[in-house]
Amino acid sequence: MAVKRVLVTGAGGFIGHHLVSHLVRSGHWVRGVDQKQPEYAATDADEFLTLDLRDPANCTAASAGIDEVYHLAADMGGIGYITAERASIARNNTLMNIGMLDAACAAGVSRFLFSSSACVYPHHLQTNADVVPLREDDAWPAQPEEGYGLEKLFCEKMCQYYSSDRGLPTRVVRFHNVYGPLGTYDGGREKAPAAICRKIAGIADGGEIEVWGDGEQTRSFMYVSDCVEGIHRIMQSDYALPLNLGTDEMVTVNELVDLVSAVAGKTVRRHHDRTKPQGVRGRNSDNTRLRDVLGWEPKMTLAEGLRPTYAWIEQQVAAAKAAPASVLMPA
């Protein structure tokens, strides 16, 4: 049986890096593509191309000779970033998404998976911390997160159109807050679990951290190993409509702080900054359809997944503190 040749875009990013490793272990030949190499560990990809996928010619080069495309490349980040950079995010991602759909069609790939987001869900369904879990059909009528969520929802429809009009088999995955080692943990693009791990790793026992909002906003979080297994399973399934990929273990941000504090073995005081963006009031994944389609769902509990996540981020914070300050040399 011929080895499947697979492309992962966004392979220099957090989920893409882990997905490349998962697919290589599964026996595929993998080409990774990104604007940058993975930041924290070497790639396992059989081939890695450094390309800007906003250029259609680079999308064509990335897709040449490929059987399946996992399109994860995206301009994205935490709530602070996606609320501040809407124009850039919407433009950059739309260029990449359309370019990759066109290139996949031209290359005759057998399947194309698009990584969407829970940000596609309407705001009016997420105004209560005790939110009703979001079902896939709830995305319409639409009122997505401005910028990032809107372009994701638009590309979901483009996948549908490219499938029906141009014969490109597509799969659509809606991620719900992925976390784990080797993810961005500082700089403004990090998600809540990584940010809280970094803040707690940087203080002494009994110290104080800043929490955005009142901390009573709710979310569910999925560990990265569950995420990449779910992506692979969805790609191989016969289901072509959007699917949630997340856990339904909902916690408040304050409870997330408590869980990280327990892992760190520290007592932590909180300073709530209500001037900072906190996103929707509540968001949780309804996994009914995922279970029906795959006979599977993510298994890692948040308490379990935070242990390796915190340990890795704690190492990064300690290494940064121990690094000698740069010395300016005279010209």
C-alpha cells in the first residue's frame, strides 16, 4: 500500500507541530509548511517548507504531489490579540484560506481539512456563564466573533461550496480552546491556560497574578494530544459538515487559576482587571455529534492536562530568568 503524502499548513505553530508528529507516527509522509520553523522543538516532518501562504504561488508549491491537506495555518491568538487586530487577521486568513482551497483543487487532493473555531458561534448564545453547550447547528443564524470568528465562518461556507461546486472533499473542525506543552505562553498571543501557567510560574508562593475580567467567565479546554487525534479521526471519517472538537468540562477562569495553583503547589492571590477583554461570558462544546460520528471524544481531564503543561511552561519561565542579560557591544 502506498504511503499517503500529507500536507500540514501552520506546521510551525502549536497544534500543527503536534499534528505533524502524530501523522508521522501514524505512517504518513508529511510536508510541513509555515512562515517559521517550530519555536520550541525540531519538526518531525519529512519535509518542511518556509512559505508565506498569503501568496497563491506558495499555496501551489505547498500542495504539489499531496494526497491530503490539513489546513491549520492562521493568524490568531488569545482574546487580547484577536480583539485588537481584526483587519489583519481577517485579511491574512482569508488570503491563506482561499489560496489553499484553490491550490488543493488544482493539485487534485483527495481530502482537505479546514481548522475552524468555536469563535464562529453567535454572541447571543454565550452571554451567560452557565452557557448551554453549543451545537454545530447553532452557528446559524450568524453572529460570530468579529474578525477572527467571521472569517472562520466564511471559510466554512467556502469549503461547502468548493465541495459541491468543484468536487473537493472537505472536512471542517471547530476547535474549542486547545492547550498543552510547546504552545505560545507569552507575547500576547497565548490562550488562557498558558497565560495563567506563566503568571503563576513567575511568582513566589503567596504572590499575586492579574486575571482579566471578574474571572467568572466560563470555558472548556482540550489537551493537545486529544486535539490531534480528533483531527486525524475527523479527516478519515465520512462526515463533511462542521464538527466540534473540544471537551464539555466547563470551568470558570477563577477555577482554572485554582487548578493551576494546585499543580504548582502555590497559594495565589488574584487581582481582577475588569478593563481587559474577556470575550464571551460563557462557551462550552456540545460533543453529541462528535460521539455519534466518531464513537470517540477527548478524554484528558483539565486537571490531568495541566500537569505537563505547567511543568513545561515553568521550565521556560525559569530558563528565561536564568538567561544572562544581553550586553550591548560598542560599534
